Amino acid sequence: MRDEPPADAQEALAAATASIGAVDLFVFRRVTDDRFVHVGGVGRGEGWAGNVDLVLSEEDWARESVERQEPVRRASATPERVVGPYYQRFAVLIPLSPDIVVLFGRAEPSPFTGSDAELTGAAGAAAAAIDRVSPAKRLADELELLHAVQALSQTQARSLPDVLQHVVETAASALSCELGVIFVSGPGSVAIAGGRAPLMLSPGDVAPVLGALLEHPDDLPTCIQDSATRPLPGPFAVEAIKSYYVLPIGTPPFAVLLLLHTDLQPRGFTTLCRAVGVRLADAAEPLVRTALAVDELERELQRADRDARIDALTLLENRRAWDEALRKRSLGTPAGVIVLDVNDLKVANDAHGHHFGDELLQAVADIVRGAVREGDLVARLGGDELAVLLANADEAVCKEVAERIESGVATHPGLKGFRPSVSLGYAAVPPASSVVDAQRLADERMYANKRLADAAGESRPAAA
């Protein structure tokens, strides 16, 4: 047997194809009772040699043609699936014998009109020129698979979004897909490669669909060469999608990769494409797992950092967060500071215990939190002292917020007959030169107000 078709054989293949106006030629040879393998051809038939199977039990029209040993013509207004991954508008299948079948395809301008004898003659000339897939073609396929895995592995991406985007873009490119989506359970992360109207997809739309696919791992991987036979739900239920390939990532699967061909280049997935997809899914697992671990570590660090700035009792910002916020304020930037002290907290503790005092402090914290504007910072500076940092605020804004706090405290129904009260002070930048000076001034005013309250036996309005 020849290792590869010689030049004159390639010319014979091309001549046979051109003689009937075809652009694609596939030569199939039987390997089992039910299965023929593609050994070579022209157009897609050349590039896909060794990677397209004709399975009679899956193609009723082809089985009837082989059983009757008669050519069968197919025609459609738009490219439709002919056999395996091959899509075309016009095709003719010609059985030369029970063991050899030839397929011609063309896109335009009209169906094949030659006589059966003319078609059979062209098919016979093509089949005589090739009898098996050349070793060179098989080596090229192996290299293609290797290069795809290398492309996936060679990345500097570390964050979960970047890794997912790299994986889906690499896989879609390797399998020549116009659209690809990857979904990771747990965080519910999604990355999308490609897309166009009507396939402009959003992560929120596709996540439920891929999550549902992941719930049935025994059905994966799944390769559907014609989506009309088993359409995907949701945003994928459009005629533009012609075929799709669903690949699990991990054992058991924790992620799923969906690759799709559309009407831009109607086709399915060759044997090589499916093999490349499996290898890419395997190679993606450690990348995605590492990214998930990094993502979780970053979330833990963020939680720890956030918790280090939160007062555990009131869930307000703590002194550390307050000091950091003051340091970040640009000198002279308009801002306001309100400082308040919960009156008689020691009395409440002595009368009802420290747990009651904690509840009282929490109640006041809730009142202050509800009185400020969105974006303002409320902190517990320590003990019974709270503070508010008002962004872009003058003294009028400080007075308005302070009065809301006082009103909220005054109208509180009380706890166990004990009504909360506070002493307030506020100041703004300008006229204070900085927020530190504003806090100092507000603190002085709060203590002056508190002395008045102690002398009167009740809290007094804030002093500006």
C-alpha cells in the first residue's frame, strides 16, 4: 500500500471532483458491518481524512443507498447536515460496492444533475486514487492535538475569570467553533467566547442551562451533530446553532465546557475535534482547580481584611477602619464629622447587666446607620463612642444628619423601660482645616453637650 497519494493520484481526485462540479469529495471504506471510515478526498474531504465516520445505523438514507447500491441525491435551500459533521446544500452519495462509498458535495448553483452512470464513473475514479489515510495525515492530526493542549497550558492567567476566558477561547479556536461557553459550579462562574446576534449571550442567561447539563454527568460528554434533533434550551434554542459538543471537566465533573458551531460555518465535530475536546477538557482541569483555589484564598483574605475592620458587637466599622478612612481623605476635601456618645451606658449595665448594655448600644448603632446617607461611614471608636464621616458635606448637612439621629433616638420605644439617649457634636471641613481637626472639634462639642446633659439630667441638641 502507498504511504500517501502521489501527485498524480491527487490530480485524479481533483479531476473526478471537478468533472461533476463538486467542491468536496469523501471516500469511505467499510471497517465493520455498520461503520465506514473516511480515507481521503478533496476540499473538506481532504482536511477531514480519517476523522469522519459513516455509521449506517445513524444515517437511514445512507443505509438504504448502500443496501440498494443506488446513488442518493440530497438538496436543501441552506446547508444541512449530510453525514457525520459534514454540512452542505447539495450532496450525492454513491455506493460503488458494499465496502466502498463516495460522497460528493457542493454549495451552488444547483443540485447534481448528472446521470447515475456519470456520477458513478467520477466516484470510481476517485476511489481508485486512494485506499487509506496516509501516515503523514495521521501525524498532522496528532500534532494538531498536541498544539491545542500546549496552547491551553501556556498561559499566565491566574484569576478565575481570566483562566476561564483562556480555556473557552482556546477550546473554541482549536475546534473552529464560533461560540463557546464554560461554567463552573460552586461560584457559578461563566466565561463566553464569541457571540453575535441572535447569540449575544449573558452569563446570567447561560448559567442555568449549563448548570442543568452538569447535573447529569453520566450523559457527558455529548456530541450532537445536528442540534435540530436535540436542541438546547434557553438562549441556545435558535436556528443559528447547528451542532454542539458538551464536555465535562473533572471527575466527578465540577465544570462544563460547551462548544457550538453556527450557521456562519455549518458543520459538526469530526473524530479529531472530539478527541481534541476531550484532551482540552482534561488539560483544563488543573488550571481551573488552581484558579478556584486562588479565588477562594483571595475571598478568605478579603473576608479577613473586612472582618478586621468591623466591630463585632455593632457590625459598624471599627477604629482601624475609621483611622484608615481619615488618612485617605485629601487635605481640604469637603467632609463632615459627627461624634456621639451613648449616655448612661454604665447605668444600664449596672441595672440590667452588660448584655443589656450591649443591646442598647446595638439599638443606637442601628439608629445612626439608618440616619446617614449612602456612602457615609459609621464607626464605633470604642466603648460608648460612635462617629460618622460624611463625604462632601458642609455644616448644614452635618446638622441635618445629626438631627435625624437625635430624632431616631428620641422616638425609640426603649428597652426594658430604659430609653436611650446620646450627646452629639459635629464639625465640617471647611471651616476646619482637615477631618482630623473636624473630629477634634466635634469631640469637644460632644463633651460640652454631654456636660450640659449631665447637668440637666437629659441629652441636649447638638452644638455646632
